Amino acid sequence: MISKSLAVVVVLAAVLSGLTAGAGTQVPFPGPWEKYNNSPANRTLTPVSVHSSSGNVSVSSWNSNGAVLSGPNAIITLDFGQETAGLISLNYGTNVIASGDKSDQDDGLLGLAFSESEQFIGVESDNSTSFDDNDGRFPLVTSNQSYTLPPERVRGGFRYLTISLSPNASATTSIQISSVSLYYSGAPVVPDDQLQAYSGYFYCDDDLVNRVWYAGAYTIQLCEIGAHQARASASIPDASTGLWFNNATVLPLSASDQVLVDGAKRDRSVWSGDYSLSSMVEFVSSVGSDRMLTMRNGLDSIIYQQNSNGLLPFVGPPMTSDGYSDTYHLHGIIDIFNYYQYSSDVSWLTQNWPSYLKAMDYSLQQISSHHLYNGTNTQDWGRVGQGGENIAVNALFYRSLVTGAQLALAVGSNNTDVSKNWTAIAANVKEAANNLLWDSSAGLFKDNTAPGTTVHPQDGNSMAVVFDLANDTYKPSISEKLQKNWNQYGAVGEEGNGVISPFISGFEIEAHFLANPGNASAGMELLRRQWGYMLNTWSNASTVEGYNKDGSLHYAPYPGNADAYISLAHGWSTGPTAWLTFTVAGLEPTTPLGKTWQFVPHAIGSGLSKAQTGFQDSLGTFQAGWEIASNGSFSSWVSSPSSTTGVIGVPKNTGSRTASVYLDNTVILQNNSTSTGYNVTQDDSYWYIQNVQGGKNHTISVKA
């Protein structure tokens, strides 16, 4: 009956026994899924192959012999195999300079350049500081036998490294490069041999879906930087020395701190909107029991730059913005809840409660006579037409009120009235949004209440479902209508000026899951289509910032010739990693750290026959999995710390809705009648087993 589930529990037992995989690496969750882990086993990396060469270059097998570059415009491009980050070191052969060019040897005779994409390989680096200007050709010192780039030249995101001799080199110039290595800079506080020791995992029977989960996890690691390694936009040298410095400080942090930023190459800064998704991925995947400190440090920088009127900044220091953003202000408020949810850090919450109240007070002052948030700060993720009584703004506002009511009680019982007030305001916002912004003829929310509005945005409609602003009866329609905006490359939002945004599509995927709890097909189709295209086209190991509706690497919100500026490792595009754990596999904390949890698999329609996931936090290990047999029967298992309780959702996947449900081999539901001692509720898609005590491996099965 449940033999396959029990086979999976054997894997669980192996996990709990503390097995290790790989010399020196303690892997919390060893298993066949480790082959998808893109993080390096240690911090010293070397190129995996020669991508290309031109001019007079002698190279046979790079790793054994290196290369000799001779004469003007001798160029070799090395491939590290996937997106990576860090400081480059070169070793030269005995005949470093074999000509009369020694006077020029430290003046650009030999140079290097970085590129994330094969499209922008060249003798000058792609763009990390300016939309239009690339980062130039970095001159290498060749007067010594080896050279390591200075710390401020850490390259946050690249795959391809191009080394070139100057056009001014003489025909007799010859430089032997015996080796090139990289000191990997991702997650700098993690011990060098623990980079693969993710605090969570995911595994299913679909290779692409596994790749998507681990690409998100690796992207987050690339976006975990030292707080003193942010982009220094205000200190740009001339092109002869290379156009980037990554030595600014994320205030008010210190050099020893690690912080989660938006992108590996750029902007290397904290954007609160990005945290709405990347913070969840930080929790389900990143290394270490204290991993959420990386997010907390980022929130400290957002609060540090809070406006005197309470408005949270569009971006944290060292960056500044010409304007503010209502959406990112509200994202920032929600981020504080997310941090508390995944850390249970009530001390930090209490310490920052005055700043939180100030931010909420600003929001409350923006309520219009229609009981909607009226946005006037129109900066956003790159869309056009933000502002006014906008559906995305109000979905975020509603979520900030609902979560704020919970935080108020967490800070202290004396906040009961505050909590009740915010809850009441949230109800008014929900009613007003559904009455004033719902377009019944389109089956979607319109963008705002302005007369003549014709846009039905991807962002606002997706967030209205994810944050539960939308009436339940509207949610299936939203899911159905949003699918009409898909093309072969992904979801094209009406508000995005031809952009495919993995950030907003991250919300849309979850919206499809929640709108259709008994059928995961739409969410999984978008995940496979859009993230599969990204991984197979540009970056086989990380998630891309955005691209054009025709599938090209172009992002309309960026002015000028900014295609080389697009980040190929961007945290805001990692949403599917969280949803695969929380929704598809179905294991999610419902109160801080998972003191209470739910295991509600979105298995039906997923195209998967099995999936499992797990994560660790300070309470212990959480793990769950499910399987659908060839005859359609469903079985699952879940384990959680003894101090926790949870709810188990059992999909009504059999032909008969009057199936028998077994918990730990005991029938608890038969012919829709619950056995004595069990509390089982149901809706159209699931039976819910309530108050399941942690501390053991529970098995669940369904028999028609």
C-alpha cells in the first residue's frame, strides 16, 4: 500500500543520521539530488575549457599546458562552465616577455575582460556600472611571475574570461600564461568547504524542474556578498583601468557582515522588492543555521535609509535613487514580516518596531476616499504606468496590513488595538479593490481606477491572488486569462513594454497554483517554459534578470544600448525555488520557523510522479515527500521536529471522492466519515488532517 513512500523514508532516515558526502563537506541532505548542486566544493576554481581563441595563440589542453599568446591581438577566451564570481589570479611562464616590450608590460600590454553571456565576449568586459558603457579592458601586471587582481576588482558575475595582447604589441611579443584560477567570492562567511551544504533540498522525477530549484539556490549564493563589496557607482575611473569598483560598503554594516543583494554582477545592492521572493529562497536553500542574518543585514540597510516621513527607500545604500517607490516601500514592510517568519527574531523586530510603525503610518496616510492606497511614488520594477489607485500597490498594501497585524501581536499584547485596526483597514481595502478594480468583462483586475484604463497587469493580478486580495471566485479567472499573455518564451505582461520579467512571473507561478489548488498544470507549465528557456539559452546554473518578448537578451526598462548590462544571476528571478518547496512538494512553515507547518502537496497536474523536499532551521529538520503510482494512488510522508504541529493535506486525486485516508497505517477517514480521535476537514481539492504532532515520520496513503 505505501511501500514506495516507505522507500523514501529510508532516504529520510539517512539524512537524519548525519551522513556526509564529499571530502570535508557536511551535507545536511545527502542524496541523488546533489548532482544538481551548482555551488563549488571549495573556493579555488579553474576554467573548464577554452571557449575560443584568435590571433597567434598556442594552446592544446588548457588545464595541463596553459597557453602562449604572441603578437598583436592574440586573444584567448576561457570558459568556467557556468556563472561564477570572485578574484582572478594568473601565473606566467618563465619567458614572460620575449621582446623589447618590457617598458609597456604594466601599461596594458596584457589585459583581461569578463562576460556573463557568450553574446558579449570580447576584449572589453560587459557592463556592470553603466547602462551604455562597458567595463573596459583591465590591464594586467606581468612584471612578476604571478598576479592577482586587487580586492576592489572582485567580479561579481561572469562565466567567460578573455585574455588579450594589445594591438600595440610587437610581432615578437610572447607571453606564456601557465595557469588561471579564481577565488570564489559567493557567501563569504561560509567555510570554504561547506559551500554545497545547503540547508534545504528538492528532488523530483523531472530533470529540468530539479535544475530550476538548484539554479535559484545557487543564484542566491552568488548574490550573498561581503558588505564591503558593493558596487561603487560614484567612483568610476577612466576606461584604461577598467570601469568597475566593487568596494563600497552597504551601510550601516561592517566588512565582516554578509548581505543578500539583488544581483551578482550588478547592482550588488539591496532592493526591497527583490527580497519579496529571494528571502524565501534564502530560507529554503542557503547554507547555515544563521543564514537569515544575511537578509536581516539587508533590512538594516533599508531601514538605515528610511525617509523622515516614514517612506522606505527604493534601494539601500550605497546606492541612491532619484525617486521613491510606493511598491518597494510596501515590499519593504512585507520583507520585515518575512524575516520574522523565517527567523522568529522578536528581539530585532522589537528594536525596529518604531521604524516599522513609521513606515505603516506613511502607508495609512495614502488611503484615498475609496479606501484604496493612492500611489504617487511611481518607481517600480521596470513596468510602465505605475501610480494612482493601482492594483499591485493595493495587493501589497493589503498584504502589509495583514502581516502587520500579526507582527503587532508578536511584539506585545499591548498592540491588540493596533492589530485590530490594521485588520479592519485590510478588509476595507479588499472590498474596495474587488468592487472598483475588477473588470468583469476581462475577467481580470484593471491597472487602476483612472477613467479609460485598459491595461490588465501581470504584476497586480498575480499579487492579488498570491496575497489573497482577490475574491476566491475571481482567482480561477485570473489564472485562465493570464495564460493568454504567454508566448513560447514565457509570460509577457501588458504593463511591461514587451518585457518578460522572471520577477513578476515568479508571482504568477504561485498565483496559478493557488487559484487552482487541485490542478498544478498552469503553474508548472510556466515554470518549465520560462525558466527552462532561461537555463537552456543563457545560464545553465543561475536565473536571469529579464529579457524581451522575442526571446532576446534585451530589457526595455533600461535606456540606450544596455543589453550587456542585464544580470544573468539575479535574486528576484528565483521565486520557483521557493514555490517548489512550499507549494509543489508542499511543505511550508505557517508560523515562525515552522512551529506550525502545513504539508499540502500540489501534486495533481504537476506532471511529476514524485517529489520531496526538506529544510533545517533552529527547531530542527523538516522533510516531506509524495508519490503518485501508475494506477493513480497517492502516498506521502512528512517528518518535523517534536516541538511542532502541522496540517497535512491529502489531494482528492482518485476517481472516488469517498476514498479511505490512512495515517500511519490507521484509517482516519472512510466514506467521508472521520474516525474517532482525528480532526479532518475538507474542501473541493483536499482532505486536511489537523493537529499532526511532529517528532515522527508520518505516512499517509489513499485507497479508493
